[in-house]
Amino acid sequence: MGKFQEIIKADLPTLVDFYATWCGPCRTMQPVLDQLKHEMGNEVRILKIDVDKNTDIADKFKIRGVPTFILFKSGEIQWRSSGVMDINTLKSKIKSAI
């Protein structure tokens, strides 16, 4: 969890996508996240965490459903939501945290 803590404590907003390989809605979000990265570039870091391989991190943040998105900035949670969402919702949440 050390590297994860290091990443989320950065000044750069970090959107963490808690997902599972078996999750259909998680796969639906991949093109949206790709588009988000394309449109926002270096304004945001996107980090994908497989909840099955990183149970310690998933437990720490009480992830009960996937996909769950948490936006961190300087180690603080700025926003959290579960489920599929569109690019505009993600962008507006990130921009409000920048």
C-alpha cells in the first residue's frame, strides 16, 4: 500500500477506479476512462485498482461495489461515487477539485 499512498498524496488529482475483471460495468467504463485521459491529459492521474488483487486497499476504503471511483488530491478524498457514469460527470467532478 506504500506506493498507493504515495500516489494519492500527490498534488495532482488522482482518480482511482476500483474495479474487478469479472465486472461488466467496469469494462463499460474503460472507454470512458480512456477518453477522460485523452481530454484531460496531465491534469489528472487515473489509477486502476483491481479489488480482487488489492483487498487491503479495497478494505481500507470500504469498497463494497464495483466500479467505485474515488478522487484524491493531496491525500484527501474530494469525491466518491459507485456505478457507471458518463465522461461529463467525471470531468466536472475532477475540474471542481483542481
